[in-house]
Amino acid sequence: MMFLRILTYLSFCLVSSVVIAEDLQLAKLTNYDSNHPAAFSASKISSVLNKLEKRLRIYPRDHEAELLKSILYFKSGKLEQALAELDTLIKKVPDFQLAYLLKGDLLLSKFGNTNNIGQSTILSSIVPRLKEDKKQQLAFLREEAQLRIKALLDNKKRNTLPRQILALGESVDKALLIDKSANRMYVFSRKESGELFEEVNDYYITTGKLVGDKSVKGDLRTPEGVYFVTSWISPDKLPDKYGVGAFPVNYPNELDRRNGKTGYGIWLHGTDKGSYSRPPRDSEGCVVLTNIDLESLKSEIKPGITPVVIANKVEWIDYASWQKERHEIIQAVENWRMDWESMNINKYLSHYGKDFWSASHNLKSWSARKRYLAKSKTYQKVMFSDLSVLVYPKKEQDNQQIAVVRLQQDYRSNNFKSEIYKRLYLTKKDKDWKILYEGR
Amino acid sequence: MLRSVIWGAALFSVLSAGAHALPANNNELVKTFTRAQQLGAEGKFDEAISIYQGLIKSHPLLPEAYNNLAALYLKQKNTRQARFVLEQGLHAHKGYGVLYESLTAINVAMARQAYSKALQIDVKPADISIATLSLEEESLKGKNQPIVISKERASDKKPVEVEPAKSNQARENEKEKEVIAAITSGAIKREAVTSPLKPVVVTSAKSVESPETVLQAWSTAWSAQAVDVYLSFYHEHYKPVNGMARKNWEQSRRFRLKKPRWIQVSLSDFNVVKNTGKQAVISFKQVYRSNSFHDVSDKQMVLIYTDDGWRIYREKSL
């Protein structure tokens, strides 16, 4: 009875610490402090549990969902169920360090005060004399846990779409969107209609050791911008630390090089065996996924096609704003196409910004070349298809917006015919989108 | 909770099946128990396990059987089952300090392993084990009735009989009154209370959680050597009786609680001198035992009701 009493007493403290007024809150899920008034709603807990079950139905190897389920069980006073869930998880993923940490916490929850993950008062006495690097490791695991919980509770995305992805062409099934501040990668899938797309899954990721946009070689930062996967490197050609393989991306892209950015080898890759996941900020600039997650995505990522948009913070906007932005850019591209077809060379050239460049031209030489070519044309037909629109993350200091358009161009004229894929960088300073870069 | 309900039900059916299900005399029980111990010592775990399982069925209030069964499961590396058995034993009766200690030992050992995995520290993977117990004389008192053993009783040397059904009924009636009080007073929290015979779920308001209940929890935290929990029971303006500064007192409590290998504190004979709902004065008997010290004292405490419930304001030995 006495044991039961303290069990009851402690579990009451734990349960009451989950204040779910509006939504489950991060602080309340990672803090076992008993000084919170009870406003516990079992229905909230069960709705989040349902969300996790749904995630597991879509992606059975969503081990994060299993970990979070255990936390929720614990928070609703079901300690044994929480431990059983963790044991099953550990059996499946024997190198999931965070799962072990949580297991330790839960086992000690009856005997000591734990006000945060991995901060049990008993931990220090049973794992004495933790060296600095281990203390650091513990702090990293705690951070990883918080990021994973935060992602679960994040409701900002509800009824919103990312400003970074406005359109995906017919050949583009998937787009990857990375939020560095949330250590999260979202996977979007193109809908059959082509009009819209939907988020299919999201994953915990590791990014560069230092925060901020990459600018020079070796600065340990993950670049921010619109990129494309360029190839696949299988694990047998790589050192162990890359795990099950790597998808390099095209950093530095045309704009990066124009801006004098240096460095190379920004990859999406797996995790060294021995660890399920890595700390939130631990890479030299690469985006690191767990091996299990990367394996499951491998077949969906297509070199040369799949876009990877990396933002410090993804801009989630409502549907109406999203539609407006999408329309604006698609219309700008369409106006350019029509003016080009119309044979009015001045109108056509008015779509190019003064900072325009291409592989071998600036605006002046480009204009001269186009004016010269126009003289030989009696008719032109330009058709665009497979159009994707991706938008650079907005930065505080920027006075311009940048978008990347990838499209298939079918050009016919009296003396020339071509079918090519093009990449355009568009910029908007005041009210109109202008072409900043045009190339293949 | 579910488990305790199932367990309680199982227990109830065993008891109501009648005394004839039990061995005719203690000699037979001792013989069976000793046989299980021998088999366990010889490494015949499965046979020993099935004997202990049988003993638990026929003698649900025999702590040594739970403990030794758990010890065998540990030898088979089945920690989950070991913990399950200990929790069952603890649900069966409140006073099984020995089972609580075993469970603590297992959990701490498992937590150590889990933490070392989490932090990738190389620790020698030690086998988790708990001591096998011999049948205590106290366990055999009470003849053909279900046997109750507890550390409390071992310490105050007063044989405790199983409370007759009527008394259980009376206790449940009290619980019911609490429930009604809770419902009528609004703000409801959930609390599980299990009686040895029949677990009941009691819903009681935080405001009616009695000072005695809080003191029981306080003594349990003390027994668990959970210093922070123990200290959290004290009011922010608590003054140590010997004039010690709060900070020094906390330090000395921290030391005193952590130093012994084990502590077992039990409280009894509560006497509510005064209870205004905001302040309560309560006296009680406190039995303290540790591996090195044994003490019985009469205590009086002043508790103050705060936003977080009752907190200890003054504490003195009478």
C-alpha cells in the first residue's frame, strides 16, 4: 500500500504536469515538475496517440512515433505500458540511444524527481563521474528529444502550405523541404491533378554544426536555398560514416557561385552504424537522416529531378496567399513566353532584370544576341510544360525575393527547333518578377 | 491499474475458494518452500518457478515467494517478468518492504544499463540479481489463514492478523465517503487505492487529500531515499526544530537519506489533534529502520494547506 501510495502520488504529479489547455505543450511533456495545476485532458492525449497510430500505419518504420507513444503513455500514468513500448522499440532498433535514455528515466520515475529528459536526480548517482563529452552527449539527446516532441505538437502547419513549394511538374513526384531550425525534413508528394500536392511524411534530421547560411568552404553550415539532387552514391563507395548511401545536391548552385559562395559536398546521407540517429547539429553541412528513413525514401528521390529546398524556417502560409504567389510567378513566366512568341523583341527583353546573367552572357550581350537572332525569324512557337516553382526562403536582410523555375521548353521557329529542360532564377524587387538567370 | 484489478480479482477468488485449498499445515508449506529453494539453488529454475507460482496461488500473501520467484526470473534474464511479479506482490499487501527494495534494485540496475547504452559508456554488463529469501517465521503465523507479513510487523513484533471482512467493508465505506465528499466538492483528481482484497478506484478531490495520506507519501519517499521528493513535502517556510538554517538542514537530510543502504519508515497511530482545513496538527508513531539503525518515536507535525496540497510546516519528536 505504501508503495502504491507513492506510485499514485508520483504519477499524480506527472499526470497533473501535463497541462493541455489548447494543445499539448512541449514544456509540459519534457518537464516532470509537479508545480503545475492539473488540467489534464485524456481526450487530448488520445487524439495525439491516434495521430501517432496513423503515422505508423502510413510508415511502419516510424520509430520516432513509437518513442513518442511511450512518452504519452507515461504522461497519462501508464508507466508499464510506456516501458513495454520502449522495450519493443529497443528490440527493433537496438542503437536508438534516446530510447535507452527515456527507459532509464521511466525506470527511475518512481524513485526520484525528474524535471527533464535525462535529468533524473538519480542518474548522476548511478552513472557517476560523467565526463564532459558524455555530459555533452546527454545534452544533445535531450535536445533531440525536445525537437522530436516539438515536431509532433507543432500545429502551425495545419491548413497551411509552404511558400517554398508553389508548383511541381508532372515529372516531379516528390519534393524535399528542410527546416533547419526545427531539424525536420518534410516530404511533399505531387497529386495526380498536378494542381496541389500534399505532405506525406516528415523526418528528424541532423544539420551543420553551426547555425546560419553556408558561405565558405569548411564553415560547418548547411546552405539555405533551392537545390536539386544530382546523383546517388552507394555505400560501398563511401566511408562508414555515410551509412546506407548519399544523395549529393547541387551546392553551390548558379546563384551561390554568382554570390561567391564556396565549398562542396553537401549531401543528404545516412548514419554511421552504431547509432540510430545523430545529434541535431552535428554535421559539417550535410543533411543527415537515419539509415532506416533514408532507405525508405531512396526509391522516391530521383537524381536530376527531386528538388531539395532548405530554409532556416519554412514559411507556412494559408491557402489563399499560397495560390496568389503561385499564380503571380506562373503568370510572369507565361507573359514572358507570350512576349517571346509575339516576336516583339523589346517586350521579350523587358522580362530580364538588369543583373541578369547566363552561362556566357550578361544582360547587354544577351540583348544584343537576341536582337540579332530575332532578325532571322519569321515565326516562333514556344511551349512550356512540366513546370515547377520553388521559392527561396526569405531572409531579414534581403530586399528581393528569389524563385527557381524548372520547366521543359519546346521551341520551334522557321530556322531552329529544340526541346530542352531549363532552369530560371526569377527575382522580384518591387512589383514585377524579372529573370535573373536562364540556363539548362 | 488494470493489473491491480486483475490481481485483486484473482486474489479474491483464491481466498473465497476456501481455506481447504491451502496446505493442511505449516510443515507442508515449509517443505514445499524449501524444495523450491533447493531446486532454485541447483539451477532447476523451471521446476522451482512452477512451485513458487503454486505457492503464490495458494498463499497470495507470502512475500518471500514473490521475491524468490522474481529472483529466478532474473536468473533467466527475464527482467520484465521479475518486475511484474514484484509489482504483483506489492499490490497484494502494503507492507512488503522487501519486495519494494528488490524492485528498486532491479529498476536502478536496469536504468544504469539503459543510461550507459544511451551515452555509449562501456560498463560491464552485470547480471541483475536479488537475494533469495528464506521463509520468515512471521510468514508462518496465522495457521491456515492467509499470511500477512510486513516490515512494520517485523519491527514492532506485534502479530497482525488479516482484518476480517467486516473491517474491510468498513474501510471501503470510508473510502466511499471520501468519494462523495470529492464529488460534491468539485475539482476531481484520480487516485488509485488498492486494498488487499479488492482494489477500488477512489476519486477524491485534491482538497480532501488528507494530511495523513500526505504523510504516508512523505514516509514512502523517505523509504525510497528519494531526497528531492522527500524535501518537496516541506513547506517553503519550514523551520528545522533545532534552529538549523534551512539550507544546512536540507544538506544534512540529503546526507542522512542517501547514506544508509536501505531505509524503511512506517507510520501508524495517527491522531489528528486539529484540522481546520488550512492547518492541521497530527501526531503519530514513526518506526524507522535502516541497515544500521532502528528507532521508534512519537512525532507531532504541523501541516499547512498550500496550492500544492498539504506541506509540513513544523516537525518535532514528542
